[in-house]
Amino acid sequence: MSDADIDPDEWEIQLQPFLHELATMPRGPRLGRDIHAGYIRGCGLKFGNLRDLCLNDPVFRDALALATTEAPNGKKRTIVDHYNLMNIFAIMKMNLTKMEPGHIVEYGSLRGGSAIFMAYAASKLLPQTHVISFDTFEGFPETDTSVDVYGKGSFEKVDLEELRAFVASIPLSNLMFIEGAFADTVPGALNEIQRVSLAHIYCDVKDAVVFTYDETKSFMIPGGYFVFDDPLVPTCIGAFEAVEETLVIRDGLHAEQIFPHMVYRYPPLG
């Protein structure tokens, strides 16, 4: 089923009056993505009631509470903006539930909060879906310091055993953390799971964004979602350059959504 079959009124999304023209915008594919669906989510968060719908949704609230618990260092387990988490939740609730089943992959875990958020939401909304989150848990490997502001070792080390113990205590049986460099871990794991419905690319630097996108493409279910958390962040011009050069210039993709983060569909909708 395509996004053209989705009625956003199922969640009673209401937009401010100045967006009344969206009611007559054609639904379905345009340049490989469903731009109406992207507007509904993005404008629903910025100029509508989607934020409140998320905050009043018990699955979202419980997932957010888990994602924002304190890690052993006293920081919250996720630093992902709440609007970004709301949009991921909206994609899961409004869109992935209407599509063929697939798994969710995340590239860049940090303290694991966003993976925990997605895994909890998936356990309630997408029972066949597992979340696989990849990270070195030792900070960045080598980066391209001609464009990336972060160098080798930037960000903190994470106690992976403590993180796994926390996940087991929830418990979440649909979440796996895989430790190591992406080049060593991602190809084999993707061959194992085969089908990806959503890729959350949350790895800040150019080479990692290009590598994870390219490795994941051939495993995406029809019209799967690439969600880029970092390219619009001031410290992540390398990630934005990766999107410009790889998705836009090389692959000719058009964004479905630009707020609160960049969302693309792959393979493009036909």
C-alpha cells in the first residue's frame, strides 16, 4: 500500500487555516516521493496539532520516557530532538503500519536512547519489526577533517554492557546493538535481516553517511524511509554534503520532508 492510500485524518491531524490548500494537493508519488505526506507530518508538527497528538499518545509517551532516562554519566540516553522523535513516531504510526514489514536500522547509537525509543514504539505498532543499532561505542573512527568538525575519538565512550542490561530490564526483545566500525559490521548484519523499512542515519560525518546509505539501499522495501538526523545541524556540514552529492546529485532523489529533519524515500515511489 502506498502513502496515497493513507488518510491522515485517522489521527485527526489539524493544520492552521493558512495551509488550507493542502486539502486539494494531489496525493501519491511526485518525483519519487509523497510530498503531501511529508507536508502533513512536517506542517503538522510546526503548524498543527501533531505535537500534541504525539504527547497524548501513550505509546509515544512511554517510548520517550525510556529514551530520556539518565545514563550512568548523568546525561539523557538520547540527544535526538523531541520533534525528530515525533516525526519518526509519526512515520511509524501513519506510514510503516500501512506498508510491507521490514526492520529498522540506526547508524550511530551514542547512549542508545533513540534506538530504545524506536524499539519500544515498534513493539506496540510493528510487531514484526526489529531495531538494529550500530556504533563503535568508542567515539568516531577516522573522519574527513577537511569537511567534518568532529575528529577521531570525538564523543564519549559508552558502556555497552550497561546499555544492554538496561534494555533487558525494560524488557525489549526486538532491539540489538552491534559494536564496531560500520565497514566491519553493517554488510553482514544487513545480509542477515534482508528487509529494511526505515534507516535512521545519525552518524554526523560525511563518509559514514555515504557508506551507510549506500550499503542499505539494496535492502530497502519498496518506498522505504531514509531519515537523516544530522545534515541540518550546524556542526554537520559533512553530513549535508553527503546528502547533496550522493542522494541528490548522484541518485537524483528528492526530499519528502525537510522539517524537522531530512526524509527521503528509496526506492523512489513510482
